[in-house]
Amino acid sequence: MRVPINVSLNSNIDPSNPGTWRSTTQGRLMPKQLRDAGYEDFKDLEQVNGFLFIPVAGTDRSTGKKKAGIAVFKASDLSYLGVHELVGWSHSSAAFFNRRDGLLYVSRSAVSATAPLSRFRVNFSMLTSGNVTSAFSKATDRYLSEKDGLPIQKPFRNIQGATFNPNGELYLVNGLEDPPSADRGGIHEFDSTGRLVQDSKNGNGDFNFRYDPSEFPIGEEPEGADWWDLATLPFYPNRGQLHVILLDNDVFTPDNIFFKHYKVSTVRQ
């Protein structure tokens, strides 16, 4: 969905029901071309230079194998441009652009010592002309590390979203399992070299991201993340720079979505 900044999100907007949208709100369900190709799911997206990069996942109908790709849309009107298939991938969880190195990062469902972040150069001129398939070229992978610089010891499973700040520091969001420690769930800050700086706490502290995956019948889970400095905007004063979604899954009533806002200093001492 494309929701103007002056529209309150504290309302009953149902993405699947256009009757609940505001007059200035736009929405787009998965295009038929993607559904026909076996894609079933939109993941955590990124917007760069007027284009939306949305990881998609599904099943190849001819082989029955899982597949993944990066779908591209125009941000201005949500028109679909095409999809770049991630050959050999069974799932893609998040796309996030690093303005410091100019590369698009894409994550699988887990990040570990053997599962790095993939990076792509994007030819925006090709996207403008509609050539999505050839607009992506593979760059070197980025391996993340623990605070001591050693390879990731315990994988971050169930990746839900990620974003970079202007300094190229990464905020990785994951979690689904109960207890949260089982998959290292939460928000994780990495420096510009990919070294872990800090993890959020679940229920306490300044860097608190509380969620309860044990709720019955379906637990809460982290979702997407974005970096946007809202400090000077009149609609959302003092809402910080880092924004992370918490999804409260429900069975008999519509799901609830919460935005958690964090003030972050990008100045390192």
C-alpha cells in the first residue's frame, strides 16, 4: 500500500478491502504475472530512486520446487515492471539499499556464518526502460560477524526485515520462534563493516523491542524495518529515525500492526 504521510495509521485500514482505504491511499495486490509464475508472498520491501524492490517467494509450478525473486514496481503509481529471479534461491525475506556503497542487499530466511547477505548492483536506467531482468548484476556477498569479529555463532533465523542508516550501519530484524532466544529474535545493529554492535531487549531497557511469540493461538512477530528521520515532520514529531513493525496475529479478528519508533544517534564517539 502507498499511504500519504498525513493519513493516520491508527485506523482500520484493511489492505485487502479497498472500501477501507482513504481517498489518497493506493493499494496493489500481487499482479497476475507474478501469481502465474508461482509467486505467492510479498516480503520486506525497499524504495530507491522511485522504484520499489519487493522480495517475492513461491513455488515453481513445473518442478514443485521453491523459488524466489525481486519484483520491481514504480513507487509513484505501484505499476508492476517485472521480476528478477534469484536462481537457486528457495526464499527471500528482505531487500534493503545501502546508500553508502550503492548496493541492494537481499537476505534469505536466515543469516549465519555460511548464509551471507547477497548484494546486487542495480542499473536504474535499465529499470526505467523496463528491462528488469538485466538490471541486476551480482556483487560480492557480505558476511556478518559477532561483536568480537568472529563468524556468526548462532544463526539469525526467520529474517523479517532490515534497513541501513546513512552511515551504512545495518539494523536486522528477525524472530518467530518461542522463546525469542531460539532464533535470536529482535533487532540487531551492525556497524558498517558488518560487525554486531548491540541487540534489542525483549521487555526492558532503552533498546526495547517487546514481542510475545507464545500468544495463543498465534503469537506476535517482528516484521519490516525502515530508516526515516521524522524529527522535523509536523505530522509525527519526535518519532525518531528507526521504525520497526510488530505484527499481532489474530485468528477470529483482523491482525493488528504496531509501529515501534526509535531515536538513534548516527554519531559514533
